Amino acid sequence: MKSGRTLERLAGAPRGARAPRAPARWRTRRAGADPWADGDEIPDQEWLRGPRAALVREGLQQSLLFPLMRFVTGPTVYGADDLVHAPQPAVIAPNHSSDVDTPLVLWALPRAWRARTVVGAASDRFYARRRTALMAALWINTFPFDRSGALYGLAAASAHLRAGRNVLLYPQATRTSGLEGFRAGVGRLCTATGAPVLPVHVSGTAVLMPKGRGVTRRGRAEVRFGRPVEPRPEEDPHEFTQRVGEAITALAPARGRRRRG
């Protein structure tokens, strides 16, 4: 390979001419997004899962997040007292119709459960930017969950279960207005790890904070916890997913039902 001085002579620079000295500092100016950026998502913010961060999170939730959530939703909880008998770690599986569902379910959980619960957050939505990732991890203890169809999200959830943490995942994978579209991801996770599912039904939040919009009004929401559903030996993930979906649907509010917790 020819040296830089040889290339300069070939380009017509006079022999013996002194090459100009490069400036000590270059100012790099950017305009718009970097077209060569690889678009990698922000990794899991594990340092926000330590004892000090947990204390900060609890303070933020109790002083700001949960009071605001209660003001907007006026929530009623059913079955929370029964969770003292439920096994942990478990997969907490609510239906999903609004962004307010996550803080509402976390608030409704007994503190002994909430302190050990991490939330699977869509990596393409909550971990696309560092600021959003930090806020989600600090306020609700999230970890990035890959929804692309690969097994990375389930592998991350499995690691948290193995570490003794409960994992909150939405079996419908995205916000929806009904009780259909339960996907096999939770079924695959639980049949592979043996972890039970805690079915949860959330109602009333879709009209308070619809998909793609902010809070539009105040209202009344309900959270209902059901009996844990455990995978059977050699059970097919799709069959287990169907049982979980049926358990969540069975918790839907009915007239004349009494409050249990």
C-alpha cells in the first residue's frame, strides 16, 4: 500500500512541499438523524433493579404514580387477599386495553408481590430511546421484551423467573378492545419453565385512556385476580394458552358479583 506522501506526489503536489498540518481539533456538525445508525435498542437497565433504586421506585410510585392512577381510575380490586396463598415466582397475565393497565395492576398487587415483579415492556416501543427506557425501568421496573417473534423476549422472561422474580406479561401482546387474540408466548414460557400463571382481568380502562391517546376522562376501573393456572406435564403451549385465556375471560365482571378483597 502506498504511503500518504507518495499519493500526494502522484496527485501533483510539488516535491519537497511541506504538507499542511491538520487542525488540532475538528468540529463535527450533524444535521438530522445519522443514516448509518444501526438502530439498536437500549439494553436492560439492570442497575435500576438494585436496593437503592427499588427504594426510589417505591417512593415515586406511592407519592406520584399510584395517587394519579387512583384519581383517574377510581379502582376497585377483587381477589388480592387470596394471593397470600398463591405461589411465586409466577407469570402475571392481565388482558390489555390501555397504558394505564400496568400501573393499575402493580398498585393492586400486594406489596410482597409488587416488590418482586418485573414488567415486560415492548422493546421496539419503550427501549428505542434511552430516556424512555430509563423512565420505564425506574417507574415500573421494566425489562425489554422482544416482540419480533424470536425467542429473545421469552428467554429474558425465563431468566427473571429463574432469579425468583414474578414477570408481568400481556398474553395478547398488544392493546386490544376485547378478550381475544391470546398468543402462545406465555404458554411457551410457562410450559418450558413450569411457572404458574396468575390470571388478571382489568376492566374500565379502555375508555379512560384509549389506545393511541392520553387520559380522556375520569372513571371507574376494576382489577380481578383469579386462581393460579399451572401447566400440566407435557402440555402443549397452545392448549395452556387457551386455558389461560379462558381463566382471564371468566374473571370478566358480572352483575351481582361481590367484592372479595
